[in-house]
Amino acid sequence: MPDNIDQKKEELGGVPSWYREIFPNGPRDGFYQKLGLHSAVYVDRGAHQLVVSFDNLAEAGGRRYDREPWAAKFCADNGWSHLGILAQPPSWFRDKPLIHFLEHLRDAGFFKRFDRVTFCGASMGGFGALTFCDLSPGSTVIAFSPQSTLAADLVPWEKRFGKGRKMDWTLPYSDAASQTSRAEQVYVVYDPFYEDDVKQVSRLNGDNIVHLHSFGLGHKSALVLRRMDRLKPIMKLAVTGKLSPHEFYQLIRNRKDIYMYRLHMETYLLARGKSGLVDMLRTGFKRRRKASRNAASSGSE
């Protein structure tokens, strides 16, 4: 029996980093709130910047004790206050207790405490960032490959995310297209070659919407950017409202060296009958990989 207990402890992990900051003898104020299908974690690192992040599908349903909200370490490294929303099911945050909790924070003046507020997330989390940013007028949003809604009457063509489409889309904050008008800037990162994401993002309107085309990164744009070592610098500029399209495109120039970029572009080109361009793409990718290895080998001599 002791061996089984020890094994279970190892599987579930240890103490999460946020708890080390806000536990009774920790250096910071904060809270953890369980809300049925969701949880909220808040760490207070000052009033200059609050980041509100939302789980994506990869994080949803995590069972480990040391589970972290999306972007938790990134916020800690930058000294920003952080409110992380964690989801157990792939809920798209369609849950009354969570909505009531966030509205209570708004009504209590929580968001007004901060000089800047930024909402962020990817895919499902991007939807959360877009739709709940209305709780804090004047905020900034950075959403990677987001959905605007999964409501069948609004996007009847959307066939992805079957579990999400079954959630209650009659609840408030169910259509991001009607929730972003009061945000200061809304950065939306998506692949213009990925039709389903383009159709979702095209529903967002307003002068505050900043379209950032992540050519060839597919639906998992945040993941590919992380593998490119570009997610953190892009996030930092966006959170502080300083990201421009020019800077974004400069930062993603090395995407052609990433294998996931090659796969996404091959799929896109083959679907359009451009097999000749696929051969050129593969040849160029292999050439750059070989040149990179040769450069690394020369540098180590």
C-alpha cells in the first residue's frame, strides 16, 4: 500500500509555483477559488499590470496537483499580477458559476485596481480572452488562433470541437464578436491559410482589431511560436500594448526552419494541387537544415 501511495503522489506532482507565493507564509497576496467546472488562481505582484489568462484544450482536464494556469511562469518572470482561469472539461467557459465570479470581480472593482489589464489565451483560451475582455474596458487582448463562438446559429459551418459545441451557448459572453468593442487593442494571431480560423476571426470587427497573420503556423500558432522561441517576446510586446504588425512579422521570419511550418504548408499546397511547390518547399527546408548543422559544427571547432 505505501508503494501505491508514493506512486500516486509522484503521478499527481507536488506543489504548484503559484501556491508557493500565496500560501499562508508566502511572500504575496492572492487566492484560489474553485468554481465547479473551473478554478481561478490569482497572484498579486503589484498594480502596474494584470494578465488574465484562460486554459486551452491542452490544459483542460489536467489532474496534477502542480497544475499551472496558462502563462503562469511567464507572468511571474515579468513580475506581473496574474489571474489564471483553469478549466476541467473543454467547456469554452460556458458555465454560470464562472461567469458570476468574473462579474463579481468586475463589480467589486478588481480590474480597476490595475494600470493595465491584458486578457490572453490560445484557441479555446483565445475565445475566453476575447469574450471576457469586456469586463475591463480599455484592456488589451492577445488571442492565438481563437474562436469567436461555437453557437450553432451563429457559425453553422463550424464542425470542430464537438464537445464544446454541446455546451450552453445561450449564456452571456457567448459571442466574442459582440464583446471586443470596448477593448483598447485586440491582437489576433492566426494563419490566413487555415480557413476555419479565418472564418472565425472574420467575425471580429472594429478599428481596435489588429490582425497578425502567422503564415503557415496552422491552428496551433502559440505552440509553433514557442518552438521558434518567439512566443515570449511576442507576448511581452502584446501584453504591454507595444506590438506592431511590423515587429510581429520580423519576429516570425524564422518560421520556415520549423518542421511544423513545413507540414502545415505541405498540407495547404497539396490541397490546392500544387505538388510542384511542395517539392521546392521540402528541398529548401532540407537545405536550410543542412546549412544550420554545418554552421553549428564549424562554430564548435
